Amino acid sequence: MTTQTQFPLVFKKLKSILEPYSSKLMTKIDTADGFSLDGAHSAKWEKELFFGAAQIKKNYVSFHLMPVYMYPDLLKNISPELKKHMQGKSCFNFQRDRNIPVR
């Protein structure tokens, strides 16, 4: 099985991490290859604030989580396995579902 054929399963698992928060946040995108949540409108920033997303890309499935960008202490106890998948300050890229840590 090629890596790309696993992307829908990887996406489904990453989306399932975000879905419980959709009752308190706004779902901006919900398609077969993308899921995105925003917070409420911010008077300070004059827009809705991006919370997180999962998206199938060409070579991986990305998982963005903005709270770890705004509050880097949340990453203080990140596992070495998860750290390997981190790109930048708030993005994690996965190619296989077995690489997604169990909550």
C-alpha cells in the first residue's frame, strides 16, 4: 500500500481529534480532504481566530493547532515521537496513521 493511499485514513484520525471541539468553535471547512475550526470573533484582532485544521496535501496530511503557537508551554512535555512530525511552531505532518499518537 502506497503512502498516499493511507492519506484518507490519516485525515479521518486527525479530524477525529478536532471534531469534539466543533460544538464550541465554528467549522469553517468540512470536506473530504479538509477540516478547519475557528474561534469566535476577536474584537482585538477584528476577525475570527484560527484554531486548528487537518488537510490532505500532496505528500502528507497536515495537522495545525494554533494553541501551541500562542502558548508554547503546551509543548513542554511533547513526546519525541510526536516531535518528529512537527514542522514549524504549530504544524504536524503525517503520512501513516500508525504515526499518530494515541490520546
